[in-house]
Amino acid sequence: MKKQKNYREFILIGLCFLGSGIVFLSTVSRGVGFGLIAVGITYLGIGIKKTGLLKPKH
């Protein structure tokens, strides 16, 4: 049986990558920081799109 993905977890993972990207941006390396921020935004976008959080509720 195939396990269904929980796309709400993608939002949490995206927030973690985004936060660590901001920390790396300000302390360690700008390149790594921007890379982690890009990964975080990607995960957030996938999670929000697949869960339908931005769809208007009727």
C-alpha cells in the first residue's frame, strides 16, 4: 500500500530551511544563506499549493 504524503509537513520543513538560511546569511556565508532560503521558499510553495491553504473557502 502506498503511503500518502502529508504536505503540511512541507510547510514546517520550509520554515526550518528559511530560518536556517536567514541565520547563515547573517553569520556564516551569503551563498549558503541564499541557497537555504531558496530551498525553504520552494518547500513552502509546494506545501501551500498542495494543501490548498490559499484557496478561498465557500
